[in-house]
Amino acid sequence: MAYATTNPYTNETLATFPEIGDEELERALATAQDTFEGWRTKSFDQRKEVVKRAAEILRERAEDFARLPTLEMGKLSGESKEEVELAASILDYYADNAEEFLAPERVDTEFPDSGESVVVSDPIGILFGVQPWNFPYYQLARIAGPNLMAGNVVMVKHAEIVPQSAAAFEQLLHEAGAPEGAYTNVYASKEQVARAIKDPRVKGVALTGSEGAGSSVASNAGEELKKSTLELGGSDALIVLADADLDMTVERALWGRLNNAGQSCVASKRIIVVDEVADEFLRRFHDGIVRLKPGDPFDPETTLPPLSSQGAADSLDALVDEAVENGASVTTPGDPVPEEGAFVQPRILTGITKDNPVHDKEFFGPVALFYRARDEEDAVRIANDSSFGLGGSVFTEDTDHGMDVARRIDTGMVFVNHPTWTRPDLPFGGTKRSGYGHELSAAGIQEFVNKKLIKVMPTGSSA
């Protein structure tokens, strides 16, 4: 496993970083455990001072932080700046709200014992995170913000292709005043990750990634009876009903499919349109793709950047080929993309049947799967015919009806009249093969705390 910065626009490797040794991993775990014993006793105000300062530094040096994701995984420079702000807003959100979210809860009891019952939220220790490359700072903020504010300490193995982004986030928290061991980045191997997860000092595991990685990490955590959360892949359905405003719907559908070059777990990967408006929607969607401008992600005129790596590009092209070989049809809007760099030609796939091997695979890039539904009932059926269940969306002028349709979609999140997206105050999580547990909102800070009951009985009473 090699950690390296390779610019996907040129495929030039700019820097490499060695994996840590076993002794370094042990020192990191020992330091984190020692730091936890002191960090857990800090007041919310003391922790808040560190986390708020980290948000301030992100905003003060937004250009510097934004440069790294664009360099390492090809994110458009404007989107990188938006991600920096999103990460800062998550840190702010937990710094400002953690004390309220974790306030002791009085338990009213029906039994006449006259005692007092309170549930408190105690930190549990070291949380180990395994995080992906597609949102290098956002992914880290949503694990660091809530857990540092809860009194836990965090150790993260980030993706191999964003090592400089990973180091920058660690340095950010140190600069903000976090003690050594409160947040630790480790360039660990797969074997070392498994060893760390099984270490008794690690009390919980949070992973965002593929189904394969989730299965492995959850298995290791489960063997040690440790809590884990998994945010895995998605094949989100975007349903377009007959009364949808097509101007708005097509614009948002293009964003939903192409944001971050389509490399998002909650991207609108399956576009499901009722027959009445399917032809017009498809024409407009096709024309929107034609207008994309491939190029250097640092160029503000570019609207179609390369994928994160040549390997990612090759895998997506192979998946499209597999779909076509098994009966799907492909349309290729626009001019050919550059041959140099990890570019993928945007395409629209139609005619994907349930027996096609790609039916339950995730297309991570600028390839849209288009489904024509007979009517609303058929659209909901197609949406639910997936092993994934992360996000989804419904487009309609009748928002009350849109809410009703959303209730019928078997997934973790559904937006009406906008593709699934994220905010600090909205719970984020899926169902089925998309994982379990939640991040963000009040729910996110509750995942890795000990809900401890304290029961005070009157003197002289019996249990």
C-alpha cells in the first residue's frame, strides 16, 4: 500500500510517503490513550476553543487548504473551496452544540421509589476512522468534530491518494491547540489497520468506503465486540414525476450526477423518469452534458475534471463496457475528453435489466443510468430495486405528494426537489448494503458515547 500524491490531470507522481512501522503505530496508540485520559476531563468550553479555532484556520487559509484536494484527486478548485467551508461549518456546528446534544437526560419513572434517574454521555476512548479520498476534509471533519467535542480522541487512516490532505488536517488541529494524540493521522497498511481495530485501546470504528472495505472492517470490529458505523456505496435514485419543473429538475439532476465529477456516494446515479416527460428530460439532460468543458481542475473555466486516479478511470470505463456487453445501450454526448490524464467520457446508459451484472454495482463517475418508468408506481419500484439504500430524490411541483413518495423509497435519506446532499445539521446514513449508523446532526455525536445510567435511591430504600 503506497501513499502518494499523483496529479490526475497529468498522472505525474509528485510526492510519496512511507507507511508507518509497527513501532510507530504502537507509539501513536499509546500517545492517543494517554491523551484521552486528560482530554476526557476537559470541559466543553475547553474542547470548543480548539475545535472553533480549527474552523477559523480553515477559513483564514481556505486557498491553501483547497489546493491540496485539487492537486491530489482532481476536484474542481471551486468545489475544493466549498468543501473547505463545509468542513469548517461542521467543526463550528459541533463546537457550538455538543454540550446541548450531550446534556444529562433525566429519566421519569412510573415506579414510586422517589429516586432520581439520569443518563449521562461519557466518552469511550480512541475512535479509529478509515476514510476515503473523494471529500478529503469533509470526511475528516465529520468524524473529528463530534468525537473531539464528546471527549474521545481520533486516529485516522486516510486514503492512499490524498496523503497531503490527510497531513494538513492533522496539522490544522495541532495548530488549533489540540494536544498530541487527540487527532492522529497514520499512513497505515491494511494489516496495521486490522491490528489497530483489534487493539483493546481502540473502542470504536468509523468507516466510509466500499462494501468490501466495510465488510472487512466491520468483521474485525465485530470480533472484538466493538461498535462500528459504516457509510458505504450508493446508487441513488432521482425520480422525476410528470408534474416536475423540467428546467429546475434537469439543472439539479446534472449537478446531482456530476458534482465532484460524479464521485460521491450520494450522487444521483440512477435517473428514473416517468414516461410522460422522459423524452424531453433526456434531451435536455443530454444537452447539458454536451456543454461540459473538460480541462485542468485548477482552471475556473473547467466543468469536467479528471477522475481521482487513472485506476478509477479505467475501472469505470470497464464497468461501462460490462454493462454494454450484457445488453445495455450507451449514448456518448459531447466531444471526446483529453487522452492525457484520468479523464472519463461522460455517458448515458439505458436498458439496464435486472440480470445485467452491473445492476447492483456503483458507477463512481460521470456516467448516468437512465430508466424510463411507466408511471409513479413503476418509478418507486425501480428505485427500490437496488441492494443500496443511501440517498435519493423526488422531483415534483406538489411537495406534499413528493413527501408521500419519499416515504415509500427504501433508503436512508430522500430529498424532494434536490439531489441528496449534506449539511452539518442533517443526519447522514443509509440502509441495506449502504451501511449503518449515522454521522452529522445530533445523531452523529451520539454514536460513540457511553449512555450511562446513574440511579440515586433515597437513603434506606430497597432496590
